[in-house]
Amino acid sequence: MLRSRFQRALVAASVAALTAFRVLAGQTNSPAPHALITDPISLADAINIALKQNPTILRSQKDLETTHGVVLETRAIAIPKVQFTGSYGAIANGDLDAFNFGFAGTNVTFGNAQTWTTRIRIVQSLYEGGRIASSIRTARLLGEQAVLNFQTSVADTILTVQVAYYDVLAKLQQIAVEEASVQLLTRELTDTTRRFNAGTVPRFNVLRAEVELANAKPKLIRARNAYRIAKNNLANVLGFSAGKDQPEEVPLILAGKLEAEPLEIDLSRAITSALEQRTELAALRKAQALRQEDIINARAGYRPSLEAYAGYDAHNSVFSSDISTELHGWIAGVQMNWDIFDGLRTRGKVKEARAQHDKAEIELEDAIRRIELEVRTALFNFREADEVLKSQEKVVEEGEEALRLANARAEAGAATQLDVLSAQTALTEARTTQIQALHDYAVARARVERAIGENSPNH
């Protein structure tokens, strides 16, 4: 029954993990992972692939399976055991005891030069000083703790995928900004050269336009390289291997875009949610309960143990020299063991178990403080990103209008080349700041959701 419950918990955790991305991204598609590397993928698809292939998830699944083995081992004390023993021995005839009745030919030999015995027994522990009931509780706690640890790994992986996905989107949009800047400066250089050839502007204006264009090109080169690195990082997070045959430009195309999805939550509610929903805290509470069971197991050393057995025994007769003479029959009984004094071993184990229990309490309290700090930090960073993003809402529009006016005034002779170049630089900076603000907002929102436990598999 316990094994069945544990397997159901494992399946439930896996299913919950695979549905977590649907909750976050609102999709239910589950395309083939290897086909998606060349097809456009959404954030939901990326999370789905990672939940199937990410090494952290795969390791966590193996940890879950390992715990299943520990659960079976722990509960074994409560289950009857079937034991089979067999032996064979032989001694020299001169080593057998003999008795002489006092007259010739009256020596009687006791024993047999060859002996064998076989025995099969069913043994059931009846009392182990509290260890039997504790083992059942411990097995249950271990299974629940393993599922919680697996859910924590899933939540961490989801956050990692989100951040890597947003990084790629931001780097891609930054390329568009730098390309637009180079195009603007290229047109400015072409226009300035035309004017210079017409004799309306000096050679200095052409040189200035060439320098500005030359300064913009490295930014575009760096943006493209950052995009390549971001895609490789995302591919690694998704569990794909960029082998030697993989091109430098990973064929990874994203279907999503950076968006400022609203999030309304106050600090008090965020902390309350985190303390209720974070699987790390739930796992630590299970660990604390396990340490309490360790105390019970340690104290059991002060008490006796009692077990019952029943079985069947067969052996050769010691009064016959014929080894095939067999005696057999049923056996049954009870057996008690009690270490009246074990050299203070039990006392030491109890002291160790109590210290470990106290340590588990300290770790839980420390984790609560750290999670509260994590929630505060994530929420403050989100508010900062939100304010920065709102401050940039109309900056790009204003920058584009400023550039248009600067060009118009330059055409009319009312503005200098410096005014145009300054307007172009300001527009590029505004676009870059807006993209970074969108990226920071999306990442900060994801970190808030992780901090309060909203992206864990049980949601």
C-alpha cells in the first residue's frame, strides 16, 4: 500500500511539473522536443522541453527514485521476513565422543561424523521499542519530502528557463535597435555626403557622420554576439547539446515577445503566500519531523525487542551413521532481546538525534528568514522595474519625434548636424533603455512568482 501511495505521489508530481508551464503560459501544446529546436517555440514550449530534458530535472527524478528505495528499506522492519538457512559439516571419527560400559564391545559413539540441517522460518517483529510504527511514519515522510524536493527543482528550472528565454528576446530586440541606429547613421552619412558634393556643408560634417557610423557598428556586432550566446545558453538550459557539428548560430527561434504583464501584490500578502506555498519550507518541515522519528528510533535502544517465528526444520539424526536418516518437523516460538547495558551506545544515539532535531529547527527558522528576505528583495526589484518601465512609456515616441524635427530643421537650415546626431543617439538610447526595462520587468515578475511560490508545480 505504501509503495502504491509513493508511486501515485511520484506520478502526481511529474504530471504537476509538466502542467506547471501551462499555468504560466496558458498553452497545452507539447511538441516533439527535437523538432522544436528549429521551429519557433513559445515560453510554454521551452518550459515543456526543459521539464523533459533539463539535467537538473532528470537528476531530481533519479533522486525521487532513490528515495523510493530508501522508503522500501525503511518500512522493511514492519513486514514479515522469510529466512532460509542450511549447513553441512564433517569431523574426523576420532573426534566423536564415545562411552564404554565396562566390558568388551560396549563402546557407544555419540554423534555423527557428517551433519546437515536446513531450516525455513517466517519471522515477524512484534515489538521494537516503537521502531515499527516509527518506520511507517518515516517512510511516509521520506516519500513526501522527496516529492517536495522534486517540486522545488521544477520551480527553479522554470525560473531558469524564463530568465534565459527573456534574455534571448531582449538580445534579439537589441539587434533591431542597433540595426536601426546603423541605418539612420548610414542615411545621415549619405545625405551629408550629398550635401558636401553640392558644396552646402564642409568636409568636417562628412567626417563626423563617418565617425558616428563607425562607432555604431561595434555595438551592432556586440549585440549579435550577445544574441548568439543567449541562444546557446537557452539551448543548454533546455537540455540540448551544442556539439561540434552544431553551427555557431544555434537554430533556435522564439515565438514570444517581451511584454509587461501586470502583477498586483502587496508585501504582506507576498510573504504570507511564500510561507504557505514554498516547497522548500514544506520539505524542511518534513525533515524536522524525520529528526523527531530519529529520536524515537534512538530511544528504542532502551527497550527490549520481541519477535515471533514459525517454520519447518530438517536435519540428519545424530544417533545414526547413515547421513540420509532424516528428522523433520514444524518449529515455532518467540524470541526476546534486550541490551541491559550497551556501553552507553543508546544514550549517545539519543543525544545525537536530539541535536539533529534542534539543528533542523534552526534550519527551518533560518530558511523562513531567508525566504522573507528573498520575497522583499524580489518585490522591491519588481517595483523598481515597473517604475523604470513606466518612465519609458513615451520616451521612444518623443525620441522619434525629436529626430524628425531635427531632420526637418536641418533641411531648412535651422539646425546643425550635431542636433541631428544628438537626436539619433538619444533615440537609440531610449530604445535600448526601453528594451532593458521590459526585460528587467519580465525577469523581476518571474522572480516574484518564484519567491512567493506561485510557479511551483502544485499551482
